[in-house]
Amino acid sequence: MRKQQNKASAGAASPLTQKEESMKSYAFGVDIGGTTIKMGLFTTEGNLLDHWEIPTRTEDGGSHILNDIAAAVEKRLKKDGISKLDVEGIGIGVPGPVGPDGTVLGCINLGWDVFNVEKRMYSLTGFRCKAGNDANVAALGEMWQGGGKGHKDIVMVTLGTGVGGGVIIGGKILPGINGAAGEIGHIPMYDDDPEACGCGKHGCLEQYASANGIVRITKRYFEARPDAESSLKSVPSLTSREIFDEARKGDAVALEMVGQVGYLLGKALASIACVVNPEVFVIGGGMSKAGDILIDSIRKEYRRFAFHASRETEFKLAELGNNAGIYGGVRMILE
């Protein structure tokens, strides 16, 4: 494989074109999940050549994970006949807080304690490594080649089983002092909820505004109003998808639930905008597939609560799907 010719136009060079002469041809992006590890081989111009997955072996305190990544990289280089001298490095997204120096501050899902991922990966492969929190890294990927392309200041919100997020300022991840910046799902919304969030607190945003959250508040609604009429009552195993589908059909309860989620997310994002003032909010995760009915609800409430200077912030859907993390990993290496 050969690195493709850079087609950037003449004029003010981007940070990548300024480095072009010294930049190597390839880089690897890695996104570590609790079940699988997503991996991608890229050119350093940002072209994804191939992507694949390997199992996440969490036994023995997760001690096999980095070894397995190193072995997968080695196998890929041999398969494609790529010299190690042509590899710029490896960028890794980790499902936990990661400090600015690459130190993981514990990762329960992987069995990891505190250690420096970047140094360990370098010792295993000889390649320069950059590591970051997986949500932040995914946000970087969306800024680079996805829904946030063309912007340097974005906030990404991932709406799945929980609510995650990442903050990019000036084209760079804002990790916070110990990698916990962008934990949007744990913004406190209520202080009287008897049920605890997975983080141990009560009343976190993701308890109401995630895919699980909207199901939860819908079930609570029916418990409080058993006589309410709704097509949702006939759904045997309620999911967020059914709620959004019925809302599109005009079901009053479904519409109210979507409105509640829009209210909470809009209000939370208005608060975030007061702090970081992004150009765009990129909405991703499985629940984002609901599309306009969700985005319109969030945008409406956001504009109601936002400070006037931030009121016209754009909302866009994420575009890279499950590959956002591997794109972001490579982007870290190229900075």
C-alpha cells in the first residue's frame, strides 16, 4: 500500500500538512470495549483502510488486553507487508478516566487498576502511543471526519444505554485533570430520586435521558397513571425505539416522554454551553437513530434555556457510528 497524494490546496496549511514531510504512512486506531476491541488501520491522511474486532479478555485483571492489541497490530503488519518504520503510532480509547500523560485511573469494566497505557503499549510494540477516555476520543473522531467536521469546538453527546460525552476545544480533547471531563450523563438533575444511578449518585441525567432512561420514566408514568390511554401499553417489552415510533404516530404519552427527554437534555446542554460555548453539539449513540423527532425536541428546549450568545449553537447527528473511536485514536496520534 502506498500513502495517497495529499490533495490539500495551497495557502494556509493545516497542522497535518505542516508535518507532511516527517509524517509516516500509517497509524492504528483502537477502541477498547467491555466485550470487543475495535481496531482500524488508517493512512495518516485519515483514510480508513480496514477495520476489525478482537475479543476483550478481561480475565486476570485485564492483563491480556494490551498484549492482544500488540499481537493484532503485529499480525496486520505482516499480512499487509507494512514495515514498522512506516507506522506513526497507535491511538487508544479506554472506557474509563485517562490522565493527560496516558495514565488510566482505574477501569472497572476491564479489571484495570492505575497504570500508564501509553508507556506499556510502547514497551510492547515500539510505537508511539496516545490514550484517552473512549467518549472523548470518539468526539475527536467525529470532529475530524464525522458530524463535527469543519469545526474545532464541539461537544459530543452519546445517547445509548447511558449518556456519555466528550468535549473538544480548539481541536483538542479537554480531558480534565484526571480524564473525567465530558461525563455529561452524571450531571445532577434531581436530588430526590430514590433509585441510584450506576455511578452511585441519585438523579443523574442518564437515569432519564438515555435509552434505558426514557423507558424508565415511561414505566413510572404508567405506574402513576394506570388509566392513561396509550398504544405503548400493548408493547410486551418496551424499548426506546417503540417510544419514538409511537411518538411519530402521535401517541400522547410517547410524545410527552420524548418531550421530557428533550427538556432534560436541552437544559443540561444549555448549562454546558455556558461553560465551553461550542460551535456544535454532535448527537450520537443508538438513541440518536430516532433522528429529527429527538433532535428537534432537544433543540427547542436548549434554545429556551441557553444564554443568548449561545442560543444558535448547531445540532448535528454523529456520522461515524461505532468507528468514531478508532478515527479519534488516529487523530490523537496525528496531532
